[in-house]
Amino acid sequence: MAIEVVEVLVTGGKATAGPPLGPAIGPLGVNVMQVVNAINEKTKAYEGMQVPVKVKVDTEKRTFEIEVGIPPTSALIKKELGIEKGAHEPKHEVVGNLTMEQVVKIAKMKYEGMLSYTLKNAVKEVLGTCVSMGVNVEGKHPKEVTKLVDEGVYDEYFKEE
């Protein structure tokens, strides 16, 4: 069984048969448009964000499988805030304010790919990214929110469903 793996970064919901996808997949013997359509279907939730995608092609059976990665935490934060980029000087500039619900939502999206064993720690990872981007949470500096998370102030967000 010959499996070829093609890894590309595509804009969510907007993959095309052009480079980098078409030239990489065309020679492998599968229908490029089917692959493109499948990628767009699976990445539409990440519209406008760069999404890592793995296409596994069985060159003998001429079949393919698509694995969609998760965009970087910073991209998810920018999407939640509707901004183009983080602060130029994160220590002196605030570009947005997330709610704790939004932070938890991002942590849940990223959870599988994180080093955290608990949702609470995943949230603290997201808060760390907020620090470097100049994004406040609940109107407070993310480091302050991290302390509050450690003190149990936001525990209602971490109850297992």
C-alpha cells in the first residue's frame, strides 16, 4: 500500500486547485477538485484563518483522507476579537478584550494539541498567548486573570460536561 502524505497550509474554507495544493496532489492520481471541496468543507469553521491540513493519498486505490489541524491560538484569538493582528507593544497597548467564555472556547478548540492535561491549564496557555498579543480578558491583564484562575475564581468554567 503506497500512502503519500501532502501537508499544506490553507485559508479556511478557501482552498483552491492552484498551488500549493494542485501541483502536490495532481500527480498522485486522485481528483484534485474532490480533495479541494473536502478540505473546504472541513475547514469552513476556520474561515479566513491559516489552517494546517494533511492529505493522505493511497496511490494504489486512488483514495484520500483529510486531517485538519487547528490554527494557532493567536489566530483563534484574533478571530474571536475580529482583529487583524496583536499589539505592536503588548506591554503598553491593548488591542482587545475577551470574555472568559471566549477563552474557554479557544482552549477547548486547541485542547487536543496542547500539552495541558486539564481544561484549566489549557485556559492558562491561552491566557499566556493573550499576554504576548496585548489582549485583556474580562477587562483585566491576562496575568491577573491567570492568578484568579489559580485561586479558583473561574472554576465554574472548568466543570466537566
